[in-house]
Amino acid sequence: MDIWDRNSLKKITTVEAPNSSECSWSPDGRYIITATLSPRLRVDNGYKIWHYTGALVHSQNIQELLQVQWRPASVELYPMRQLSPAPENAKSPTSPTKPSSIKAGAYLPPQARARGTPTVDIFKREEETNNKVQENGAKPAGTPETAVKNKKKREAKKRREEETVKETVDNTLIVPPSQTSPVKNEITNNGIPEVVNSIDMAKSDSTQQSTSNLSETDKKIRNLTKKLRQIAELKDRQMNGDKLEITQSKQGILLKDLHGIWHPSQPNYISMICASKNGMLTDFSQNLNGPSLPELLEEKNISWKAYIENYPGNGFKADESDDKLYVRKHNPFISMNNIRKDSTMVSKIVNSKQLTDDIEKDDVPQYVFYVPNINNNGEKTNLKFASNFLKNEFIPLVQHLLTSTRTLLVITFDEAFTYIDFNLTNYNHIYTTLIGPNVLNSFTHNDDTRYSHFSWVPTIEVNWNLSSLGNGVDTDRASTVPLDPNLFL
């Protein structure tokens, strides 16, 4: 975190406060507080107070810290004085440790580590002695025969791939012999137009050219040709009746500029069904008044269900399940009074296992809100874990539903990982994609329009011609996601 002088526009200092989830100035403008709060992080909770010059004046570690804020007090109670030394318990995490000057040596058994022990000399490193160690027994074997064969196979395969790519480039690009400089040529591969840079014919004619000697232009052409060949292969497979995965199908739009609207999680979930935070600013359980999307769906007899992983069912109101995989903060429906007090609507908040039964019975509702547990959504694991769940479990479960031209799958996150981001144009930026038969592939069509979680309710209102919650999208929020008017109707 950089601190600048507002008048002179000069940088004063830089403060290192890793893993902080809270940061604010004191009312008098002399100090800054940074804190790591729970439940965002369950470890290393505590707070630090910094002087505006960058000096650390106080540090306090706390087992579980939920909130921190400045207490109002008169400025006269805290006159200007010389800063005290940094607290001892805060020096270790902020001060860089000096690397050890002791040179690493050979391993010494415990009995040989005490100083003055006569046996220590036996275990001195070989390079520290002038005695040559005599090699006894058989000499180490050379490279295994199997490894040599595998290496030759890999090299041969690499050469074949380079020759194939080179032949494809030579057959695809036609450059007049009189040309001496690169030009633009439009090519067509299986009906896919692309504009690429032509390559130097002298290089393309050389059969001895290796990958490491290719120019940047040649590498781009090689990669492009490889992509075109892969697309052609997928088209051939599709024509032959092979079933492609969703990740290979031409049916995705990437929303490149969609943002969460708050930190932490719960306000984002509330916004997805209310088009407003509805006063929710934290992850603490809170019962909210006001209308929400399910009420509009009920008015129009649009069927809906919320499928939530590890949800105990029966209107469960506690903060988390016994296995701690379900958390209430990710279930916005149970926080709405109008839903929670209606037994019919409560019965439509179900455990995610119900989705499998509904698919088998061909009884999937028109609107589905699916919430993974805190492991499968990556909150307590990582992005790779969440991606594997999506690819190996969820997508195969719903894939056949996406064959309908009246189905759209929206994959999104609640919030970004970073809490403190001074780049307001990129604040809380999250990955979101739309998947369905009637949308384009994300490699050929990216939507750059700015959206947020406020966009989902107005989008659904327009699609099904619902009533309005009165929280329509305005210039301070985001655009309505444009959909095919015949997609769901």
C-alpha cells in the first residue's frame, strides 16, 4: 500500500500488510488501521495501526476478529509526539529475515553434531578435505535403456509434429515470389475466415529449421494453424455423430466485465435475487423484508427451485450445517421474510441431490438457482478444485439439458478474492460465462459490456415479462444482459 502526499503529489512511503481484509484512515488522518478478519480468513486474525509515515505503532493478534473500527475521540486527547519504537511482536512478520551465513554441509548424525566430539572429523564434507575418497563396489549404472528409448520416441514425435505444422502452413499460405516483406492475407479453413501475417518463404522452405529458431510471426502462424486444425477435427467428429463436451462446443459467451457489488459474500447473493443489497453488508445472518425474484416468478406461474449442496432442508435457519459444508450466507432465499414465512416457497429450497431426481423424472423447473458447497465453490479449497467439480460433476449432470434451444446456463462467482483494490474500474471483477446452444463460442465472441449482480433480476424480468421489483438497472449499476427474446418463452 503506497501513501502519497496529497499536496506535493509525492510518495511518502510503502506499507506492507499482506492478507489484510480491512483498511481505513483514522478520523484525524494521522494513522491507518489494517486488519485480517474472520470469517474471510480463519487464521492470522488481528490488526495493525500505522503512522502515515509508514511506522508501525501498534500490533495485536486475536484468535478470531470479526470487526474493527475507529472509536470517536477528541484530537486533544492524543497530542502530537515522537513515535515509540515498533512493538516486538510485530517486527518478525514485517521485517525481512537475514539469510543464514552458515554454509550448508553434508548431513551429520545427531551423535556427531556436538562441538569438540572427535567423531565430527569423520563426517566433514568431502570438498573440505584433501583426501580422495576411494570408490568401492560397482560403479553407478548409466542411463536405463528404457529411458533412452522413450527419449528417442519423444524427439521423433516432436520432429513429426514440426514437419506436419510446416507442411500445413506451406499449403495454407500463398505468397507471390516477388514479395520481400510480410503482408496480410485472408485465408479460409473449413469456412472460418482469419487474417494472419504471411511468413518469409526462405524460412518456410528450410526443412532444417527448429522450433527455437522460428520468428514470432512464424510461431503465431504455427499456433493459429494448429487451432484451425483442431477446430476442423472437432467439426468432423460432430458430423460423424460424436458427442462433444461443453468445453468443445460452440455455445459460450464470456462476460469480460462483470463485477460483484460488495465484500463479503452474502450481499452479492442477496443482490442476485433482489437487484439490491437490501441493507445487507456482512455475512452475519439477517432476516430481510422486501420482495424478491421468487415472488415475481410465482405471480407468473414460472416454476423455480433453489438446489443447494449439503442443505439440511425443511427451512433450515442455522448459520451452517453439522458438516460445515453448507453455510447460510450462500443461501439468499432463507434470509427473505416473504419466502421463509411461506411454506410453499420454503419447500422449493432443497438439497442439491434433488436435482438428480428431477432430471430423471423430467421435472426440472424453468428457473434453477444452484449453489455448490464451500469446498466445491473454491472458498475453502482453490480454483483448480472448483474447476474439477464443475467439469467432472456438475456439467455432466446437466449437459443433456443444454441440448434444448430454450436453455441457458450461467456460471458465475459471488465476489473476487481481493478485498482492497484501488483500481476502481476493475474492483471485484469476477469470471462469468453463459453457455447454451444459441450463444457463440467465447473465443469468437466476448461481451465487453459492464455488468454486475444487479443485472440478473432485471434480465429475468425482461425475459419472462415479469413485474418489476422496483430496483431496475440504472447508470450507477449495470446493463441488463441481452438474451434471445425466444430463448425461454
